[in-house]
Amino acid sequence: MFLHIFPIFGILGTGLIVLGIIGSALRYRGRQGEHFSILNHFISELGEVGVSRAALLFNLGMILGGSILLPYMIGLGFRFNDFFGWLGAATGVIAVLGVVAVGIFPVNNLSAHIWAAMTYFRAGLIMIIFFALAILFQPAGPRAVGQAANLFSLIAFIPYATFVFISGKRYDQKPANALDPQAEQERPRISVLTILEWAVFFSTILWMLGMVVFI
């Protein structure tokens, strides 16, 4: 029964996260009264208490959406039921716990927030790799997931790997500085790192929903 309904958790969890982001972005006004822009605002700034008008909506979206995604990740492990599939499920659980922690520790608590965010990005990258391998090396016969699903894995892998690499290299190997919205005295009009973070977000949504379609 669980194998038939677990994709619903993927849709619901993803939906709550998206709603939390859209709702808080529409109401956002920054320290300078600016509107939110994916070109130069980190996603987590939507949860900054005291700045973001709908910080609670964003943070609850992360907590509830991430929690609902836990059974989805476990369900993917059962769906593949092999070495790479279970490694993907394990790292996927860690990744969505990172999402939950992002909501629990908003950017106001920077050190804990950075730990949560980087846990998500690093575990998410490894999750994509393991599930891609699980899809690729499925045994002969009826497949748990269609091979075409790895197109979504490739689309997600590129921004994940690029973001993790750049955030680790920038600011003298200090990712905390790279993800700190106050690290630069003046906010740039266009930030490569924020755009990459949003690319990770959009490709993850695409990957989640793509997996639902192909399982």
C-alpha cells in the first residue's frame, strides 16, 4: 500500500515548500525597502525574522514541507530496493532534514542556519548522484524507474555541483561568508551565487516531480 501512495508525499511536501516561498516572496521588503529578486536575494532571506514580512510562512513551509518529504525519500528507497537506491534514500533523508533545519534556524541565527543549508546542499548533491546510479544500474526486467528520469538527474546535478563548488571556494574557503546576505557592503544587482542557489531550487522541484512521473 505504501508503495502506491508515497509519491503523494513528494507532491505535497514540494507544494508546501513552493507555496511558502512564493507567499513570502510576494510580501517581502528588504532592509532598503526593496522587493525580493532571485537575481540577488538568497532564498533563506525570505525567512529572516524582523526583515521578511512573511518569515513565519517561509519557515513553516520549510519545516512542514521537509517533514512531509521524509516518507517520500524512504518510499524511493523501497521502490529501488537496491544498494544505490537505499544510499540515495539515506542521503535524501539527510537533505530534507537540512530543509527542516533551515526553517527551524532562520538566517538570523547565521551559524546554525549555514550548517543546515550546507547540509542540504551537500546531501542533496550526493542524493542526486546515488539515485542516478540506482536508475542507471537497475537489473534487467521491469524497471522501478524509467531511464529517462536520469535527464532530471543531470539537470539537477549541474547546478548542485556548481553551487557546492563555488560556495566552498568563494570567500577564502568559508561557505558561511558565501551564504551571508550581509557579507558584502552593497548588494550587487546580479549575484552568481544567488542565481545558482535558485537554479538548485528549480532543478530540485523538477527532479522531485519528474521522479513522481517516472516511478
